[in-house]
Amino acid sequence: MPELPEVETIKRSLLPLLVGKKIINVDIKVPNLLKYPLADKEHFEEVLKGSTFLDIQRRGKYLLFHLNKGWILVIHLRMTGRLLYTPKDQTIEKHTHVIFSLDDGNDLRFHDIRKFGLIYLVPQDGLHLLKGLSGLGPEPLSDDFSLDSFKLALKNKKQKIKPLLLNQNFIAGIGNIYADEILFQAKVHPEEIISNLGEDKIEKIYDAIRDRLTKGIEFRGTSIKDYVDGLGQSGMFQNELKIYGKKGELCLNCGHVFERINVGGRSSTICPWCQKKN
């Protein structure tokens, strides 16, 4: 699933291409992708036709396309979704489920092998209707996400650290790839109980969150299987990963073999030496 750095990269790649462009037609091949509050195919198409893109924002793993008619198109790529800015005459690939035809002769195409993606259309004042979006925690690269606020949010918590990092209501945008990277850099076991963490470890986790997500954006995301940006270009952060997906390889810090464990139903790669539990 694309995480914060991947979704941010998609946003940045599409922003200069879409702002000011008008949607002249919408072809919805899989209506089930449209979600409440505007899930009717005909109404959805009617609202979007003639709309112009004003801005694109990212919130967590969501993309928000602001339109001039007072609507916001909200898209969550989920597991395998892609948004591709494509010449109109280019062959339509299998698993292309929605096509937004633009007035510059190009398309914005939504491609999703597993059809898990989510597409919403809401009024500008209606984002609160989307529970997954309105309930998101802070943006981890924003000024609001300070070390003090992070410490306060962790205070007296008795749960394991990795499931909390993956909880979008606690902090927005972190998924399995970056959670593993963050905890390895901080030298914290993913099953460590938060209340057992000292201030030094909490600071290391905070610093690692900022560092790994920032570097993920700098390297334009992690392309392991499905992820590409809005122009179909792969990211490069997969070449910078320190632990994710490296079960059986040697830790460059200590020489121990990386192991894979299950934490809260999610696979996690750890170094048994560097990430010892308290």
C-alpha cells in the first residue's frame, strides 16, 4: 500500500499537470469504487464534467483534488491503486477502472488490480462525512507534530509500539514499510510496550519518523511491487531500505541475521540484537 512518501510523491507529480485543467468527460467502468456520500455513477459524472482542478492536497494516505465547483474529489489508493496522467491515445491498460478526460488531450486514469481503492466526491464543507479522513491523527512531518506533542500522546499507553505507529488515528500516513524502518533506526523492538520506553527511546523514534519519511519523499517513494508516481515512474527508496523485506540478510550494524515476526497481525522484520525488548 502506498504510504505517506508515495502519496506525497504522487501529489507532487500530478500538481503541475492538473491544476487549471478541466474535466471534459468521466468514464466509470467500476461503479463500486464510488463511495458515500455520492456513490451514484450518473450523478458523480454529472458533477465532475466541466470542473477544473484548483489544487491537490495530501492528508495521510488520502489525495484531495479541489475543484472549482465547490467539490473535492478524494481518492485513497489502498493496496494496488495507481493514478496516471496519460495521453488520451495511449492504450487503456487492463484494470483501468475510471478515466477522467482532460481538456489538454490527456487523461487521468485510475488503475487498480485488486479494486480496493476508494473514490469519494464531497462538498468543500463535507470532508467530515468521511470518517477515515476526519479521524486521522497528526501529519508526522508538520510543525504541529512536535517532540513534546509526541511524548504527550504516548504518555501512560500500555500497548505495543508498532501497532500504534500503524494506527492512522494516532499518526497519519505510516504503514508497514516505514514502521519497520523507523523502529530499526530507533533500535526499538516492534512489540515493546510504550510505557516501558524511556525518554531517550521516544526521542529516537520521533527523530526516526521524521528522518525516514523525509528521505522516502526525497527518493520519490518505495517501489517494490505496484507503486509508481503520476507519470508512471518508479521510486528509488527501495534501494535505501535498511531492514524492510530483508529477512535472512545480515544487519550492517551488528552482523546478526534479520528475522521476521508477526506483530498485531502484520509481518515485521527485526534485528534480534539491535532491537532487543526491555
